[in-house]
Amino acid sequence: MRHKVAGYKLGRNTAHRRSLLRNLVTSVIVEERIETTVPKAKAARPIVEKMITLGKRGDLAARRLAASYLMTDEALVKLFDTIGPRFGDREGGYTRIIRTGWNKGDGADKAFLELLGSEKVLDEKREKRAEIRAKKAAEAKKAMEEAESQAQAQGEAAPAKEEDKKE
């Protein structure tokens, strides 16, 4: 029986499980939304909430505790500079789990683990990606037109040379 036993084993040994959760938490803080399986999302959620609470505290001890858990300096800076202040007046409940579907191969339930209020950030990322795509498409179209005009110019020059040879 598992009475009063907290946490998820996730079918991994201790070191692998700890690495997995550290990576998931770091990714959630950096990206603000990740897609993973439901059990992994449920296991990572309390840790993400604790990291955000540390980010809200903002003192040196909290920064060192968060740095000892998070994998990158980028995540640490984002946690204390943007995410902590964003949730400054909120007392917990910083994340949500949205079920999306399942894996085709093994049938595992998939879900998004995201921070509340990340819609704005995700919309901005989508807009930036759309702008970059449009810019690349315009550059490609321009390059194609230039290549076609050069091909036509060379095509017109080639018959003229042939006429010169005949004379």
C-alpha cells in the first residue's frame, strides 16, 4: 500500500527522475509552456510553483536555492526578473495543465503545462515567427524573380551570339 507516500516515480530511478524534473521545470520557466505527458506534468507542477514562490521572494537566499535547482542562468534571470513580479499579488496556483490528446505510439495522455498569463507571451512569439516567415518568403520570392530575370537576359543574349556566328 502507498499510504502517505508523496510524489511520482515515473518509472525511473532517483537520479534520472530528478534530472527529468529539473529539465521540465527549467523548460517551463524559459518557454512558459511545454507539452509533456500528464503524469510528468503533475509531478513537475509543485516544483514549478515552489520556484515561482522563490522568484516572488527575490532575496539572495531564494536566488541561490533556485540556482541550485534550475539548469540554466537564462531560466534564473527570467524567473526573478519577469515571472516573479508577474505573480507578485497571487497566492499560489501559478500553473495549469491542459490535456491535449495522446501519443500515437504508446497511447500516453499528453498535456500542456503552462504558466498563467503566458497567452500574451505565446502570441508575441507566434507573431514574431509569422513575421520572420513572411520576411523569408519575400526574400525567396525576390531571389527567384532575380534568377528568372537573369535567366531571361542570358537567354536573349545567347540567340544574339548565335546570329553573330552565322554571319
